[in-house]
Amino acid sequence: MRRGTFVRWGVPIAAAAVIGGAIGAGPVIAAVSGDPVLPERSAQQLLADATRATEKSEGMPPMSGTVQQTASLGLPALPSGGEGSPLSLLSGSHEVKLWYGDENKMRLALPTQFNETNVIVNGDQVWYWNSDDNAAISIKHEGGDHPREELPTPTPSVMTPDQVAQRFLEQVDESTTISVSNTAEVAGRPAYQLVLSPKDPASLVQEVRVALDGELFMPLQVQVFAKGSAEPAFQVGFTQLTLSAPAEENFVFTPPPGAKVEEKTFGPSDVNREPVDGAEQTAADVKVRGEGWTAVAVLPADSLTGQAEAGKGDAGDAGDAGDAGDDAGTRALLDSVLKSATPVSGAWGSGKLIKTKLVTVLLTDDGRLLIGAVTPEEIVKAAGVQ
């Protein structure tokens, strides 16, 4: 899927964006022992293959499948909340079912124990459905030549392997050792394992493993390992995958009897009027200290809790059904996590620091939030940079 489609900012994904900035291209020859066996390819060749697969204009091939996202960041017990909210994705396993025909024909279903959220795109028609509220939003784009992905669209929070891998493949420099491990099998597909290892000791990341389809080179799975951990702290990957065009019926939605239906129509003058949520404003507020694997994002502390309110208005209302309660839940999460925070101070001032396996967070008393996959010493140093 094109970048920006079906994406919502969350701490695990923000961490992936921060640490996914730098990949070297050393000519390490692929090891192909084991089962399955694929033709030899160097790390440089696979890096180029993966970059082309994630950046090609035609997007993903037609497919259907199930993507599972797992986060084990070592956070303290989190407050209870909606299973489909971004906060719930900070720990445990979650899955999303997807059907993809092309960039104008796709469906995502985010099932939980008690309900299911669906986003269905069929040409210029978008449906958002939440079974818990028995509510549907119909979003129609009329006229103009704006790309369909600019249409305001409520979004499930689980990302695809393609989206996460692209964060790591976007920028290439010499701050990473790149190699290829034994081939693997993901969702029944033979795959190469591209391994990215930071050189900077200030990074909390031990390595990132990107499983690339042995035929199409599209990312099938991404695993992020923290230093000293044998299991991934974050991973997203296909557990089931069928590479053929989904049946047309998957893109047809009819609200069930008794459902509350809200209709929205957008024309050329409405598409770019304002953001769907606070993501664009948050992006504008973010400053980055450092680069590559040791980059630290600095943003206003109220950005986390302000996003739910920032997108309100005619365009932002499209996401209200999926965002209800997120602001209060975020505040509850912060309160819970801050109980385990460590007081720190320096010439820059004082604040509270939280360190997980993969991410370090510093909330300063002057209202800044610093996030990075770096050691506490590195993030405290970043706090002193103006």
C-alpha cells in the first residue's frame, strides 16, 4: 500500500520510524543452506530488490492474507482499554486481515475478542465499519483528479510488513552492517532473511531481520531485536498469504439492519482542506536530534493526547468512530507508565525517563517528549541540544 494509506502513529511504529533510518550495503554473500533453498544473492542485491519491491509505483500484487503484529517492549502493566485502539498495540499480539486488489480496491479487518473494525475501499467509495457501535461511515469522493489515498479515511493501527520495512529501507548510509542469514519460510513462502545491525553502541537495537519473498522480494515479515534479547521486541508479518486477486464480494459492503450510517461526500475543494487527524500537525512539530539508528524524535509532550482533538471538524469527523476514547486512554497509559519512571536532570533541566527493551522515552518538565531506540545516556544528551 502507498505510504500514508492505513497508517496511524503509535509508539511502536514511531520507534520503527526513528530507528529505521540507515542501512549500509556491504557485499556479503547470501547463505542459502537449510530448507528452503533459494538462489544465492548478495546483501547488496537483496537490498536493491527489497527497495524496488517497496517503492514500485504499482504497489503490492493482488493478494489476501492475515498479518500479525506483536510487541514485547517490557512496559509495565497497561490500563485496560479498547482492544482495537493504538494503545492496545503496545503489548501482546494483534492481527489484521487484508484483501488487496489494487490501490483503489482494498479491505482491512481488525478483529478483536468482542468486535471487529473494517475499512473497505472500492474506487471512490470508502466504508468504515465498527461492529461494537453498530455504526458505519460512508465516505464518497466526487470529481477532481486528486489521488484516492488523500481521501480522509479512518484507519486500523496495525501496519503491513511492506510499510514497516519501507521505514528501514528509505535511507541508506554506512551506519549499518548488512548481511543475509539462512533462508526461511514465512506464511508458506520461501524467503531470504536480510539482517540489519547497527554499528553505534548507543542504539538499543541488536538487529532487524527483514524476510523477503524468494520470488517477488516483497517483505513478508519484519522483526526488531533489542540488545540482549533472544526474542523480537517488535515484529509484524504474514501468517497466511494467498497471491491472487480477491473475490469482488470482499470489496462490497452493506450496512447490517439497524446500523447507524453517517454519509460524507468530498470534492476537490475538500480533500486537502484539513488533516483527518493530528498526524500532520504532529509531524510538523517533530524535531530530530542525531541520525540513523541513534536518532531521537523531540515533540511537544501534549502531542500524544492532543491528536484525538486536532482532527475534529468536517474531515476529521470521519475518524471519530474509531478514535473515541483514545485521548483518555493515552492519558491513562502515560500515567501508568510514569509510575515506573526514573527522575533525571542536567543542564537542560529535569524530567522523567522510561526505558524499555527497545525504546527510551524522556518527558521533560518543560513540556518536551523525546523518543528514541537509544540508551538513556544518549536521550539525555539529546535533551540538551537546542
